Amino acid sequence: MNVLISKLGATGDVVRTTPLIRRLGGQIVWLTEAKNTFLLDGLGDVECFSWERRNSIPERKYDLIINLEDTLEVASFLQKFTVGTWFGAYAAVDSTLKYTDDSSGWFDLSLISSHGRVRADGLKFLNRRTYQDLIFEGLGLRFDGEKYLLPKAVETGLSGDVAIAADAGPVWPMKKWAYYDELKKELQDRGLTVNVLPKRLSILEHLADVRQHRCIVGGDSLPMHLAMGSGRPCVSLFTCTSPWEIFEYGLLVKVVSPLLGEFFYQRGYDERATTAINVEEVLDAVMAQLESAVPMGDELSPNEL
């Protein structure tokens, strides 16, 4: 088949969509943000195009277009292609954004839900199925734990026992837990080498930083996905987003805020959301994950995962 996938960002969402590559087969064209092309280009039979280079996408007939973006601009662009089957968001004749019935499992929970934002967030809070499960089923497939696909990293020299992913972007400020400094001190007092992941110019350098640690701890963010894609145990704190959409791959321990329901999918800031999880709970989870971690250098290669 010729398949066109549109998943621009966020980068963590792009990574968790890569299991589709393992199942779809054929030639895959992927439209994404420019920064994500380094993660996708050359994975299997994937030909990757940034949004800025979208007009270079071959105008062949596509057997399947999968549009996982929720903007009218992207949907309108994709409709210039000849397609056999469309899955996901599309531009209706009245210039509104709608989605196919078979993709409703996912998009009913989204910003463009036909149920409206409030009801969609309520459905999202009640949902107990993973992102992959919802997308695979909509495409007529069964998700059987297919792993992420990731490229080779660009080495940085940063390594240690625990990597802390403390940053949270401007969209979700309540993802930034208040006690990372205290956690770092507790871990160092136990003789462990702990690094706070630095900002990098390249995602491939960021990937190397993650891979060179025995355990990664942070929020519901990109490092969590990179860790699971690299076979690294991780501990993730869920303060305002869904823990149930994330498939654990036998590597992830989820620490869920007792106030999750109050702040679920709220994009503002309230200090109570960032302080509801205590240090002891996270420390215990990290120490347990370190006990289960494979020795450095014994992990599977990206092609084996």
C-alpha cells in the first residue's frame, strides 16, 4: 500500500504513533513538524516531509490517508491527494473540521470532538484505553504491544543512574512537579549519579541523554516516550493529563496525582497540582525501577526493540 500519515506534533505523540509503521507495511509518507523529521526519516520504508516542505509530497494515489491532526489547515491541504480510504480529521464541504466514524474512538476525546470540549474532557477522564489501542482499532487492526521505532542517537557523553526530565512546556505548566530538587538530593544521598536533562539543539542528542541513564523520571512528556522506546525503565508523574492513554510496555511506573480529577486537562496553573504528589512516593518508585533496570550496555538496539 501507499500510505500517507499526518502527525505533526507534539514530538511525544509522534513517537507513540510509530508502532503503526510496524503494521501497515508498504510505502509510508509521513507529514510532520521539521524537528521531528530527524526521528522519522529512514525508519523502515518511511519517507518524511516537514510541513514546510509539504508541497514536495508525491502526488500519487494513496491507498490510505491517516490524518491525526486537528486543524482545518492540515486537513484542507491533504484533500488535494487522491485517496482510497481516509481515516481521521477532514475538511467538510461547509469548511468545518470533522472526522471519520472509524476514528471517533480517538477524536471523540479531542479538541474537535463532536460532543464539545467539556463532554470530550469528561469522556477522556473516563477512558481506560491506550492511544495505540484506539488508533489501531479504528484502522481495523489489533494493537498487540508493537513497540516504538526510534533512530540511532547522537552521543553526548552525559550518563548516570537517573535522568530527571524537569521541564514542562507553556501549554501544560502544571506538569512541572514542585519537588524535583528534593528528589535529586535524596537520590544523590544514596550514592546515585543524577542528571537533570539539559536542553539540546537536536532531538537525537536528547535521545542519547535518555538512553545513557538507567531510569528516567519526569512528567507525561517526550523523555518518557524516548525511554520506553529505548528499553529504559521510567517513572512518570501525571498531574493533569491522562495516565490511561499511555501504554507501559512493561517499563513505565505511573504516579498519579490524588488531585488529577480536579485539574484534568486544565492548561492554566495552580500550585496545588504541582505539589499533590509527595517526594516519598516518587522516590520509592524510582528505587524500585533501578532494581529492575538492565545493566548499562546490555539494552536492546533500536532495531531489536
